[in-house]
Amino acid sequence: MAMTNESFSSGGQPVSLEVFLPASSGKRPAVLILHGSFDLLPQYRADIVSFAETLVEAGIAATMPHYFESTKADPDIGVLKLIPEKRPA
């Protein structure tokens, strides 16, 4: 499995994007993996990355954006209150 770090802009803010690719080349399906309200904190990261690993084993690419970077939200359950305000970003 190859993993690369990319980035894109959202609301004028840079956002990191982890891309997980199967070893085979050519066209392949891709899945967007979205973390929950606790972001990719160390105690949750391995579980979330395991979704990408399983997809890659099946020949499916996976991408995982660090979308809290665009809103500067702190990961915790309180981030749920920010959804209506931050949804456009």
C-alpha cells in the first residue's frame, strides 16, 4: 500500500489529504473516508486508517481529508455544535 500526503484549499485554508493507493496501477474506484468529531487524534487514528487499509487490500483507493483544518475546529464532542455555522466551509 502506498500512502501520500496531498493538500487542497477549502475556504481559502489549506487542508491535508492522505491518499492510500493499491499497488496496482490504472483506474480504480475510490472511497472518501471521513473521521468523526474526534478528528484523527492518536487514540482513534489507527482505527480510522484501518478502513483505508482494508479498502486498499480490495483494490480500492481511499482518501482521508483532515477537514477540521479548514475550520480550525478543535476535536471533541463540542464540535457538533459548530456544524450549522461551519457547514459552508
